Amino acid sequence: MFKEYDIRAKEILKGMTLEEKIGQLNQSVLPGEDRLEEYKDKIRRGEIGSIILTTSATAGNDEQKAIVVEHLNSLQKTAMEESRVKIPMIYGRDVIHGHHTVYPIPLASAASFDPELVRQCYRCIAEDATSESTHWTFSPMLDLCRDPRWGRIIEGPGEDPYLASRMAEAYVKGFQGDDLSAPDSMVACAKHYVGYGFSEGGRDYHRTEISDYTLYNYVLPPFRAAVKAGAGTVMSSFNDINGEPVTSSKKYLTDILRGNLGFEGFVIADWFAVSQLKRQGLAEDMADCTRLALNAGLDMDMADEHYINTLRDLVLSGEVSMETLDEAVLRVLRVKLAAGLFDNPYVEAKKIDRAHHVALSEKLAAESMVLVKNDGVLPLRKDQTIVASSPFFDDRRLLHGSWALDGYLGASTPSLREALNEVVGQGGGTVYTCDYGIHDNSTYWLAHADTVLLLLGESHTVTGEARCRSDISLTPDQEAICRKAKATGKKVVGVIFCGRPLALESVEPYLDAILIAWHGGTRAAHAAIKTVFGDYNPSGRAPVTFVRRTGHIPLYYNVTSSGRPVDGYYGEHPEFCYTDSPASPLYPFGYGLSYTTFEYSDAKAERCEIGYEDIINGEKLKFTVKVKNTGDRAGKETAQIYIRDLKASYMRPLRELKGFKKIALEPGEEKEVTFELGYEELGFYLPDGSYTLERGLFEIYIGKDCLAGKSFEVFVK
Ligand code: NOJ
């Protein structure tokens, strides 16, 4: 996809001086108005190839300057008209899960199990952000994560490589569209390559230990999918793997990324990651950092200006070859060409259909709601008296979640209080709101109330980059609210707004229903409240295991069997687990309830044997199952298929998701769902990165979540 721009890129390269080449690999930070002239001088000299439209290291948590389109157009004009080489700059910003309209956090969009809807939403995000000069987004974040203490779990697709890969494709196709050169398409950046989500102890920026076997089978698949979907760029990660910083690793940045994954775009460093090599103890000085990073395959330096300051001498001394430099510059040029920047360098004002964006945002937020408990209480009737309590009734910003730099707040993001009053008002009911708990002065209302509704969870300020938690349960005051609510004798509903799968064991007994609402974006409040009152029927599924308590981390479903206990799936064998708690999850991967019920029947395998050569040549095993809505309201069910490879040359997971289908069913309606498994689904990667399928028996499980019972055994002969 990018190689086709090679001839033009090489022609441009031919006319460039050493300094101009180096400038293409330099990404500077967003200048304030006072520095525009200084930047223009640098641009005239060809010293800036890209600008990151932020000014601080942890952009997802800090206030960022708004984008001024005229400034960016005028800087671009300097590049196009006053620089010698006339190469457009590429502007990048962290447009993670929305621009002015904010969509649910990525972990929540994974919970929707609806890649097509996610693609549509990310198309809208691209349309919104490109209208304000952002050519390039530092998204999607594809870090597989098994540790919800890590604040950045919010940005990723959860714990499963298959789900993560389907989401990766959706994000990339959404951002980049069918035509990357179209004015409303933006270059995607698959990050953080690679292994950042495995930070030891869930502590941000920490070291990782990842074997090649784990890397290829769990960590790399979403990156492989993003590359296949055409992602133009990749961001290298801060972490080291087994003592080798990714920033300076030829193994990860060149051999695996370009060799094994076939990536053709360019690699951008994470913020100041090049200079970090000194603190990591690999480099002596600035020049050494540059030498290591560029020679490893890291093309563009973000923010720390090490390349621009040291690369000239390194090339002249031969420590970095001209060939290496040229290759990096060509990669950047190819992406700029593919993105259409040479032909359309400027942004023109255009009309955005915001109503459509907002409607899709609410749809995705609703589809990502995960109902994890319902003792016959939800949905609530709108004509009742409700006592509602929340510490954040009016906190609109929380609803956006971390990494929402440009989200419109105010009336554009209705608060929980507003949504509650509006929705209950429609049915003639009454809401009494208690801001800080269940008070004595609520006694009157409690006496009349039918239900207590608790809107709880965590703030966005304790999620995201550098916002890890050592305890992921609800805060003690929120636990106290749950106990007090239960003591009223009323039915209690808990809606949990969160950026991670919180450990809910301590409050679960006090809540008759629990709805995981995540941080859902611009329409989070309406999506959640309308779900509580039955306007939406929840259909989200856990994209990650919900542990009972923090001490159970890491707990993930696609674990290998240690053989002791024999089949201790999720480690729940009573004799071999913790003495103080069952080690099973509170809610397993893939789990989620609905207001209706679904019945699976008549599972069929077209055949239970397949020849090895046939499967290698593209034949597939086909399975069908009937799914019926046995309740009295319309709903959506996500049928899932898992496999287990019973005997292989390496230990294989007890369950691996290999397909899912989300289907809509009217009451009484039945549909047949088909799954196909072939070479791609049944094989695995060996530690040297080669893909293999081994003969033998596989178990197949079809059902509602990762605990689905065995449906078939199939044999690859
Ligand atoms: C650091 C973060 O790790 C990365 O995800 C982000 O894109 C950059 N800062 C730029 O803001």
C-alpha cells in the first residue's frame, strides 16, 4: 500500500540535502502563538517534518491547547511555499476515542463486540478531527492487558488477541477510510509497539518480561491485524522487553515489525523515548540515543529533538549510514504521499453532521453496556419514585473518560442528573437525588421510593496514562453507600462508570443489579440511564476478566493449563487456590446479560475431521448453532466460538476465542449462526515467529461466554 509511492518518494529524496532529510524525521511540539515565527524559520530551513499538536508528556490527563487551524495552515504554507524542498508537514494529535464528539473509551468499544459499529464511529472521528488539521492520530492503542491496575487499560482492547484484532481492523479502517488521501481520512498509528500493556505490577512505564512465544501469540496479533488493515504508522513503546528497550531494538522494530508483520509505514517514537535510552542505561549521550534508535528502525523522533541535533554528525562520521537515513526518510515520504498531503496540504472549513456523530456515539455507548447482575430488578419502570445517589451527578468531564482532549462539554455532554430527570420525567416518575450518599434527610423519599439507583465508579482522573491503582475496588465511601442503600430494604441498582474492570466483590451482595457503563463519551449519561429504564436492552460483553479483588490479578481466561490441578480453568479448583478466596473471576471474559433470554440449540458440525493438506489449502470446518430469543423483548446476543488444541508441541490455552457474531433477535425469533475455523484459527506461532498448524484433536466450545461447554471434538488428520 505504501510501497507504491516509492518512485515518487525516491525522486523527492534525490533532491534533498542531508539537513533536509534529517528534518523529515523530526517531530516538534505544538508552538504557542509567540513561537510561530521561530517555527516558520525552522520550517523554511527544512528542520521540521511533523508537529505533534500537544505540549505535554501525558496529554490524556493534562489540559491541552485548542487547535488553531489558521496557525497550522500558515505553518503549512511556509513549508509548501517557502522551504526549498516543499514537503508538507504531517500534523499528529492524540485523537484517541473522539474529537469534539467523544465516543466510549476503547475498552468499552471492545465490549460492544461490534466492530462494524466501531468502524463507523471512528470514521466520524476522522471526519471531525481532520476538519481541524489533524492528519494523523496516535491511535489505536492495541496493548493487550491482563492487569487492570494499569491506568492505560482504558485505551486498549482488553485481554484477548482475537477480539483485539477485530477491533484493530475496525479502528484502522475507520480512521483511514477506503481512501487514505481523502480529506476526511487520517493516518492511524498502532501503538504502543510493543508489550507496554504487560508493565510489571500494572505500574505505568515499567519493565516487562515477555517470551517470544507469548509475544507472537498474544501481544502481536492486534498489531498484525492493524498492519494488514493498512495502518500507516506505528508508535514504539517506552518499555523494555527482557532488558531490551523497544526504542533501540532492531529485533522488535525491524526484524519482527517489518520482517514478520510486513509493516510498510514509518515508526514514530513515543514522547521523549529516544532520550529515555540514556536513563535506561543503554546510551551515553544524546548522539548515542539517536544512533541506537535510528539504527534499530525508529524513523521519527517525537518531541525531544535528539535526531535534529545529532544526526548530521552521526551520518558524517558513518555511525549512521546514509542508506539507513534514506530508508527512514523514504518511509515518511511514502506515508505523506499516500495521505494526499502533497496535493491537499491545507484544511478548508467544512460542515460536519454533528447530530449523526452524536447519535452514533450514543449507539456505541449503549451497545457497550455490560449487564453483569440482574436479580429481576432491571429494567426499571419510568413511572416510579427513585432515590438516586452519585458522587458525580454533574461531572460531565468524567463521562468522556481519559484521553478526550477536545470533547465538547457543557450542554453537549448531558450530565447524569440531566439524563435521569429527562428519562424518568418522560414516564411521569419522580427522582430524588442525594449527592453524597444516602442521608437521613432522604428518609421521606426512601419511604416512598420503589428503587434506589446508585451511579458509582471511578473518576477519569484515576485512569489513563500514569494513573495506575494499587486497589481497584470501589472507594470505601462508595462501598458504604451500597451498604446503606441495601439497609433501606429497597431494591438497589448499581451503575458503574469506570475505565477498568473494577473489582466489585465487596459491593456485589448489596446490589440487586449491576450495569457496567464505563466512561461512555458525549452521550454516556443518556446511554446508561436509558438502558436502566429499558429504552435500550444491554448487549455488551466483558472484553476482559472481572476479578473479585485486586489480589487476584493477573487473572485472564486464555491461560494455559499447568496440569495441576488437572483442568483448573480460571484456576478455580477449590483445593489448589487461595485459602482466603475462590480464584474464579466475578465475571468471566465474554460475559454479559440481557433483559431477554436466549437459548442455544441444535449445534452442528458439518464434519469433525479434516485433512491436514486440505486445511492448509484453505478448506474450513463449518459449525452452526441456533439461537432463539426466548424472552419477551427484542435483544442482541453475541454467540462466541472458542477452541482448545488438546495436544501440541507447546502448551496451548484452555480456551481461545476464534469467532463471535452479534445478532439481533425479536421476541420468539430464532436465527442460525455459522462459524468457520480454518488454518488461521487453529494454528499458532512458534517462538521463532513461524506459524504452524499441528495435527490432532481440538475441542470446540460454542456459547455465550468463555465458560461455554464443549460442543464438538474435531480432528485434523
Ligand atoms: C505519551 C503516550 O504514551 C502516547 O500514547 C501519546 O501518543 C504521546 N504521549 C503523545 O501525547
